[in-house]
Amino acid sequence: MIRFGSALSRTLALALAVSSVLFILALVVVPLSNWKRDLKAARAAAIDEAQRLTTTIAQLRKEAAEFSGGGIRDIVWPASQLGEVTARIQARIGELAQANELAVRSITPSGEREPALTRVVAFRLELEAELDDLAEFLIASEYHEPILAVERATLRRLARPGPPTEQPLLFVQLDILAPVQMPDGEAE
């Protein structure tokens, strides 16, 4: 039997006190310190993200100011008359097609459209081309300034008699849009 005040009872009491303290540490203090550490890490990550977003927003505002500050003149076709600019655009599309060795069947103006920002002259281009040549033409059109935008494309493989070729021959119909900026009040 364990007697109160004996060495064994004091050892057991001490062991019970130590284990109680360890139990409290394990259930309360350790989770609180982990929570505090995680909270500090989350706060640091949030601060880094906020700084990155602030930098990105500043860069976007700068780019928006540069774009709206007259940059549209570089990407639209200037014109005093619609017929004159239509002829220039048609000639430029023909030059791009010829430079990329495309067999153009026709380049036909297909009217104009008026989106929210500017007037647009539309063309329908019909041609025959090998796939690689067509790809080069589309890349040249995509990066052309002023803009030549392909609105719609229809491609059909042509079956020609003779030996097979390395690249397929295609019949292509492209609807190309060119934004036009005319002086205010000018007649068409």
C-alpha cells in the first residue's frame, strides 16, 4: 500500500504532475504554436501576393495608358475616302498572298461593318495553297500593321490527279477584316 507522504507517493505525485503538464502542452501549447507559425506563413504569402498584384495592376494601367494614348493610329488603316482605303487594303492582301506563293482566285470587298470602336472593311479572299504556304500567309497577316484580322476561314482539301504531294493542296476562303479610321465628317 502506498502511504501519503512516503517517497513512493511523492514520486507518483511528481510523475502525475509532470504527465499532466506534458498532456496540457501536447493538447494546448503545441497546437497553438503550430497555428501561430502557420498564420505567420499565410500572412507573409498574402503580403507577397498583394505586392505582386499591386505591381501587375500598375503595369496594366501603364500599358492601358500607352494603348489608349493614340496607339490606335498604328493599327488601323488611315483613309480620307473609303474607296481609296479599300483599294490599298486589297492590294496589300494581294501582295501578302503573292509573297507567300498563294494562287489567289479572287479578292472581293464584302462590305463594311461598324463595331463599337471603328469602322471595318471586310474582304473575301479565295485561293488555292499548300498548307505550309497558307500558314505563312496567316502568320504574315496576323502580325501585319495596320491590322488584317481573319474573321472566318473555310478550308477544303483539293483532290488533284497526279502523284501525291508532301503537303495537301487546299481551297481556302478567308473573310478578312481591316479596321479603318476616317476623319470625322468625311464623305464616303
